[in-house]
Amino acid sequence: MTHGGRMSSIEAAYRGVPIVGIPFFMDQNTNVQKFLGKGLGVKLDYSTLTQESILSAVKEVLNNDR
């Protein structure tokens, strides 16, 4: 899980780690969108987070063979 800041995005991409992105402001949304565009993660909206949405996103990145 990451807010999608520049450094955490670079680290995840370098290591090939899929992300659950929860952007808050600035470049974070753009960085998370880049991951989504490449099928490398899931985006959650901070204002609508629920236990179920978080669990679903984590399961998606853990169980998706991409």
C-alpha cells in the first residue's frame, strides 16, 4: 500500500511490486494512474475507504497473475 508518491512508485516499479494506491494530493494521483494504465495495481479513493474495499484491493494484487 502506498500513497503513490514519487519515491514509493519508483521503488515499486523497480522491484516489480504491484501497488494498492491511495493518493492524497499533488503528483500521487498521476503516479497511481500510471500504474493502473500498465495493469500494475489498484487504486482506492481515500474518501470512500472501507474495510471491504481495502481487503478486496489487497486480494486483487496478491491473486492476480499479472
